[in-house]
Amino acid sequence: MTRHAAMQSHAGKAPPAGGEPGMAGTMAKVFAFLIVVLGVYLWIGYAITKMTGGVRTGGGVVDISPESGEAIYWGKGRCFTCHSVGGRGSAVRGPNHGQFGEKFPLPMGARAELRAAERSKKTGEKWTAVDYIVESLADPGAYVVEGYKNEMAVVYAPPISLSLKEIKAVVAYLMAQGGELDIAAIDSDPSPITKRFYDKIAAAQAAGGGDPTNGATVYEDNCSECHSLDEKPGKVGPSLSGIASKGIKYISDAILRPAKTIRKGYETWVVVDKTGRKTVGLKTAETAEAVTITKASGETVTVPRADIKTMEVDATQSVMPDDLSEGLTVKDYQDVLSFLMTMKGT
Ligand code: HEC
Ligand code: HEC
């Protein structure tokens, strides 16, 4: 509701004259804020590690083996704060990863085979046990184990921030719990499904370690009423299905300063009719008789050509509001960037 109002007031604003001194200040503030928040994240990660007595696996080389994975599981990865493995550990917030009592007749490696069969049935693709475990880490909300809440941590986002290599090592550790350990399937020769999840993790990390799962929600709430993620354009803006190819810097600019990167075919038209009424928006249709403008609100206005006094493109403003980032927390902003970096087209 409030955003709608903001959007309309934006649409009604006179085009800014010249250099926009206020914008540079806002940008500087946003970036300074980003740096501070990153610092806080690092500090929180450090503080939590100290508080819970966990061990940090040094920043050194990680080899992709169950042994490395074990060190990460019981250390930097914080898995032990929610999971146990058989009789080792005491956390019960997440499923036990070992064989344990009646509730967990199969250890994780073997259990993953059964879950993979379920995933194959649901998606129509052929899933392996490794695919399932990798999915648990890459997109924890996609399959929520019965009897548990969707509260598995996003372990490649701050403050845990595991690297892709560390994640692979943890997968090896879990597969070694009663499963068929095949390092090639985890590392050098991943299945298409696993590869997709690895790409998602890598993209999220390239985008500053945001959480694309939350980013999808941020997108839904703030962007989806104008944009689309499939081939067809959105209601007011272009499709963002392949936007990742333009790179993180471009996307970030497109959100912070939409007018700087106006996409071809999405120019801002200003139509003034003979009564002086001004309509600002995208030109979405035109015939010999009339021109149709779609405003930022989604409302369309058709003006007969005979009534038009002037009609021109205003390159200093975009139909996309330039104050969207002000309504987002820094985390949401990073998360939506990560999410868009996973949009690689179809
Ligand atoms: C904040 C608590 C939390 C942390 C930290 C956490 N998990 Fe989880 N995990 C859960 C919960 C809750 C579930 C069950 C819900 C679901 O399936 O998403 C789960 C589910 C899983 C599953 C699927 C289990 C099954 O029986 O199918 C795997 C695999 C997994 N986690 C691995 C890990 C690994 C590896 C780490 C550390 C790198 C980790 N988790 C860190 C809470 C956590
Ligand atoms: C009121 C409608 C509207 C909303 C809301 C909106 N956009 Fe846009 N967006 C547009 C329009 C129109 C364009 C094309 C003009 C331009 O490039 O500035 C655009 C362009 C873009 C582009 C550049 C596309 C390209 O290929 O150059 C990106 C990236 C983008 N938007 C991301 C977002 C994100 C992320 C959000 C939510 C946080 C969002 N937009 C919200 C209307 C909107």
C-alpha cells in the first residue's frame, strides 16, 4: 500500500535537473552502510564461534574428503549446533545424521537414497543421494524433513559462509555415513542437478554472500509486480530471467540508479495532451490513432494522437523507482542481488 503511494508520487515528480547532488550522497551512504554491516557479520561469526567453544578450521586448503568435512561439520560449519551424528553431539533441532534409535533407522548417506527417490518422483528428474544432500545445503527450504521446521541455516551466507569446497567436503562426510562415497560425483564430475546447486552457491557467493532463498522473497515482495522471471516481459518492467549475465555491478546500478541503465525499449515517455494533462510511463502500444502509456502503477492510459500536444522521451528518469533500495535492509538488498545472480536464463 505505502509503496504504491511512494511509486505514484515518484511518477508525479518533476524530472530532476542536471547533476543530482543528493544521489551521490545516498550512494555513498548505502556503500558505507554495506561495509559496516559486513564488518558486523564477520564479528558476529567470530563471537558466536568463541561463545559456543567451536573450533575454527583455519582458512587453509580444504581437501574434499570425509575427514575435512568432519572438521567443518563440528567446527566452522556449525552443523553441530542443530544436528547430531548417532550418539555424538546432543543437538536435536535438526534430524540426526547418524543411525539413531527408531526415529533414524538409516544414517544420512543411506537415508539420502530414499529422499532422492522421493525427489525424483516429485520433480520428474533422476536424483542421486548426493543431489539430495547438496540440495539440503543449497536450498534448504525445498524439502523440509517431516516433523521439523524450515529452519536449516543457509550455510554459504554470513555468518557461517562456507566456501563451495568446504560444502563439498561436508557432503563427502555425510555420504560417508552409510552411503556410497563417490568423490567424483561430489567434486570433479557432478550430475546436472548437483551442478545447478553448485552454480547457485557460487553465484550467491560472487554476489557478496547474500542468501538467494530470502532474496526470492524480497523479489516477490518488491519487484514481481513489475518484472517477470520467464520469457515474457513483466507487467511494467522487462523479464529478468537472464539478468545474471550482465553482472553484479550492472544489476546493483540498475536498482540504485535506474536512470543510468535504462533498458532499450523501456524508455520513459512523457505525453502532454492539449488540456495540459501529463502522462508518464512506458509506451506499450501505438496505432495511427492513439498511443498507450503504462504508468509505474501498472495503470494504462490511451491518448488519442489528435489530443497530444507534446510527446518525448525523458532520459533522466526511469519508470522504475529510484528509491526502492531505501525500503530494503542492507541484508535484503544483498539477498536480492544474490537471487538475481542465479537468473541465468532458460
Ligand atoms: C540452525 C540449525 C541448523 C544448522 C546450523 C544446520 N542445520 Fe541442517 N537442518 C536443520 C533442520 C531444522 C533440518 C530439517 C528441516 C529441513 O529439512 O530443512 C535440517 C536438515 C538437514 C539435512 C536433511 C536431513 C534429512 O534427514 O534429510 C541435511 C543433509 C542437513 N540439514 C545438513 C546440514 C549441514 C551439513 C549443516 C552444517 C554445514 C547443517 N545442516 C546446519 C537445521 C540446521
Ligand atoms: C514500478 C515498476 C518496477 C518495480 C517495482 C521494479 N522495477 Fe526494475 N525495472 C522497471 C522498468 C520499467 C525497467 C526498465 C527501465 C530501466 O532499465 O530502468 C526496470 C529495469 C530493471 C533492471 C535492469 C534490466 C536490464 O536488463 O537492463 C533491473 C536489474 C531491475 N529493474 C531490477 C529490479 C529489482 C531488483 C526490483 C525490486 C527490488 C525492481 N527492479 C523493481 C520497473 C520496475
